[in-house]
Amino acid sequence: MNEFSLIDTYFKNISPADENIVVGIGDDAACLSIPVDMELLISTDTLVEGIHFMKEWSPADIAYRSLAVNVSDIVAMGAEPKWVTLALTLPTMEHTWLQQFSHGFRDTLQQFQIALIGGDVTKGSLVITIGIYGLVKKGKAVKRSKAKEGDGIFVTGELGGAAFAVDALTGQSHINDGYMKKLLHPQPRLDFIPILQQFASAAIDISDGLEADLHHILDASGVGAFIALEKMPLYQDSALHFALNGGDDYELCFTVPQNNIHDMLNLVAKKHLQCTNIGVVTQEKGLRAKYLDGQIVLLEGKGYVHF
Ligand code: ADP
Ligand code: MG
């Protein structure tokens, strides 16, 4: 099998139908029709074996994760993910692996209602690069830079589950399936897109731990924050430091102007979603956190850094 039959076999017909695709897989470039009242969002994330996923993971789990982390970036802008490209670097052309990867990829495209529109195949160590394209109504993208003094700071869902799982696996301890699901199947918060669009002043997805990611909002917005750590929604028995400094949760952190909070919480309740107010944006720079014993500590915002 050469790379052209590989593409035909595993990637050509695995996407949900989409009338905005003028040209899909098979030409020199994909061609998309963008509605006149929309803006296009573009993002890329690479997953490297041994760093972002392990050799032992099932190909379907690797496919899911590579799409989920990319979807999360588009969602964090309050936008709808629409299309992806897949640049796949493979050590060998292994039929079983590719088949399982392709099935996992297809199921995930279906779940998120996005289409694969192109890509590349090369030989080398296993690396997966996804490019993702999303749409949002003109002027409605939610940026990191618009948090204002007095805005409430919210996080979706529960934090720390994925990092707790990584830690337990490293220490060879047993953990329940819930934690493994948090690690292998993070759920990008597509359900919060309308809430961000309507009410948020700034937003980010939590990929490197809340401390680092909240810092990105504060730095971009030129503000500080005060958070009360007793309010942190922890996943099961996870600990605060996993939520603050462990990555991979893919929940959202967002800020909401005080006069929007009431309506935002009503809509969240109506949709049976979960978000928690953990603090407030301050004019004074820096991230201050009140610990359970009342001590107030300045958090520097480390999180996971590659270099
Ligand atoms: P070119 O040589 O013109 O760059 P390629 O031979 O790399 O094109 O790819 C042929 C077609 O197949 C292109 O439309 C490309 O986007 C698509 N394609 C290549 N690899 C993948 C992949 N892994 N998944 C989906 N589409 C792919
Ligand atoms: Mg070409």
C-alpha cells in the first residue's frame, strides 16, 4: 500500500457531510465556503508519542485525544469547530493500527460534528498534528484579553482528574475508571459555546493547569485576580495542586462581568451544566489565592512548560 491508497482507505470517507466543503480530500488544497456573517478561527496542536500520549494507548484513544485537544481550543474562543486537517507521521505502515486509528478518528469526527478536509502522511517517529478551523459570528470571538476588574472568575466541570491519573499511573497505584476516562477522554466543552458567546469577557481552556492558564488571561488583560481555593471544584479525590498545576483537564476558565453573572448562571442551570465561581478579577496585578487555612499566597503560574 502506498500513501495514496492509505489516504483513500483510512481517511477519505470518514467525515459527516458538510455543504460548506467545496473541495475536500484529494486535491492540492481544500476549499471552504465561509458564510459572509462569520469569522474563521484557526489553531494547531501537535501530539508526540511519549509526551502527549503513550505507545500503549489504543489507536482509537490517540485519535480521540488528538481531536479533542484541538476542538477545545476553538471552543475556548466561543466558536464552533468545523473542519480539521491531519498530518500523520508514522514509523511503519501498520494496517491494524491504522484501521483502529481511522475508526476512532471517524467516531470522534461524528461526535463533534466536524469534517476532515485534508492532511499529509510522512514517515518518522509517531507524531500527530491536527489543524482545526472554526466559525464564529463576526466580532463574537471570546479573547483572553478582555477580562476587567470586578469580573467573576468561573471554571467548568471538575478539575485535577487527569493529572491525578497521570500521577497514580507513574506511581503504579490503582485508580478507578473515572480517572482513566478523565485522562483518555477529556470532554471539550462544546456545551459552553453559547454561554461564552453571550456572557463571557475572556476565556481559555485549561490544558496546562488552572494556575498557568488563568495567568494567561490575567497577563493578556493587564489585570490580577483573587481566588478562594476552598471553592475549587475538584474531581473525586484529586488534590488542589493537581487542579492548579496539573494539565490535561480541558475544562474552561472564563470571566463574566458582574451584571451578566445572574443571567449566565440561570442559563447554565437551565442547560443542566456545571460551573463554579472561584474568584474575582482585581486591578492589582498578580494571582492571589486563599488557601483552606486562610493563608493568602501569590501564585506565580508555572504549569506544564516544554522548554
Ligand atoms: P500533495 O502532494 O499535493 O501535497 P498529498 O499527496 O500530500 O498532496 O495529499 C493528497 C490529498 O490527500 C490532499 O488533498 C491531502 O490534503 C489529502 N491527505 C493527505 N494526507 C491526509 C491525511 N492523513 N488525512 C486526510 N487527508 C489527507
Ligand atoms: Mg499538490
